[in-house]
Amino acid sequence: MKWLDHEAIDYISYGAAILANGGGGDPYIGKIMAQRAIVEYGPIRLLTLDELQPEELLLATGMIGSPAVMMEKLPNGQESLTACRIIAQHMGRSLSAIYPIETGGINSLLPLASACILGLPVMDVDAIGREVQQARAARRNVIDTLTALLHGVVLFRGKANRVNQRSEGGFNHCTACFVGVDNDSGGRFDVLFQNEYLLARRDDRPLCMTPDLIILLDEETGLPILGERLCYGMRVVALGVPAHEKWRTSRGIEVCGPRYFHYQNDYTPVETLAARCKEESA
């Protein structure tokens, strides 16, 4: 039997910020809420699928909308609790466990706070946060560790020189522009996003596109930078990470590819784009 304590929530928060792809809301807010719940109600039991019976009722909880809203108005924690109780009442059954609706952003942490308060276990979650913490503790290069762990590639290193953001239709829309630094000096890069980072380019040529992941890391600390906190002057390292194979199917690309978000690009895997860039620069 495994339990999530105060330290485990720290690990999950790091992993959630990395896999948020720039969106999903700041997991720091969810981290504080989960750790406060643990102080009051005790650690959270962590379950694997093997520990459940087929007839047991699981519930996923999460939030939707522009994460920029939470820069001004924080959740109070009752939203998810109320939803859980209403669903259980409607189904006429008791909940057996809660699981996050996604691995990334605040939606990875708020369900843990809800489970703790309701006295329910949660399903197992991703362990990437622990890898990052261990790399930092050992003074290893966090960026190199993440690149290897996620089988990713470094897209560029740059400094933000323009960040245009707006909230529209429940999404945080933005084009962030960067000037290259270090080995990328002289290059011009941009990252386009709608809540999440969706398209990275160099001189209008794609470097990585959805459903593959684009992750912006602080160059000095290796910590992930979420879209709503991206601002002028930040020095970043951009990573491109291959999506799960299911997202790379025709159906996955149909519902999460670049054209779904109205970008005029046909999906090309990040590995192919990286190899193409390497050939052109040789």
C-alpha cells in the first residue's frame, strides 16, 4: 500500500508543470490545496488498477477554461467536492476512488485535494516529478535529464522579446517571440498557443507541433514555464517531446492536430522535423 504525503505532492507538482505543455493552470495552486488537506485529513492512499474490482465506481475531476482566470480568482476547493457528491447521489452509488482527468497542470493536483477531504484513494499518477527533483538534488543538469527521460529534443534556446496574450472564448491565446541565444544566436523563433503550447517555429518553419509536446524551461533552473506566466525577457530552453502513439493516429491528429486549432500545417512528427533541421544546418 502506498500513500501520498506532503513531499510526494511536491514531486507530483513538478511533473504536472512539465507535462502541462504550458497550459492547464498553475499546479502550485493545487499543490498548496492538496498539502493543506493532508495536514488536516492525513495522507492520501494511492491505488493501482490491480487493487480495484471491475464494478467499483471511479470519478475523474477537473477544470476547463482559460488558466489565466486563476491569476485573479482562485478556486475555493468546494467546486470539485460538490460535483463528486452530486454524481455519487445521481448514480446512487458510493465512489471508490478519484483520478485526475489529465496529467498536467492544476488538474493533476486538485483531484488529490478532493480525494483527501472526501476520504477516498486516488489512482496512480505519473512519476516524472520525482525524476526532476532527484536530478536537482544530485546537481545534474535538469534539462539534459528531462530530454533523455522524455525522449525529447532541444528545439531552441532563446530570450523572449515579445509576448502577446489575450483571453478569448475560454482560451488563453498567445504568440510568444524569441531571439536565439548561445548556439541559436541570430535565430528568430516563436511559440503559438491556445492555453497549451501548440506550435513552435523558426523563421516560420515548424520545429514541433501538436499533438507532440512543447515544453518551455527556465534556462537557469530547469523549471517549467506555464503560458500565463511567460513574459518579456525570460531566457528559455524549448523542448519537443513525442506524443503517445495513440495521439499520432489519424483519429488523434484529427482531434488534436495543428489543423484542428486552425494552423495551416499538416502534422509532422518532431523527430522528422528535428532531423530535417539537422540536415539543413549541416
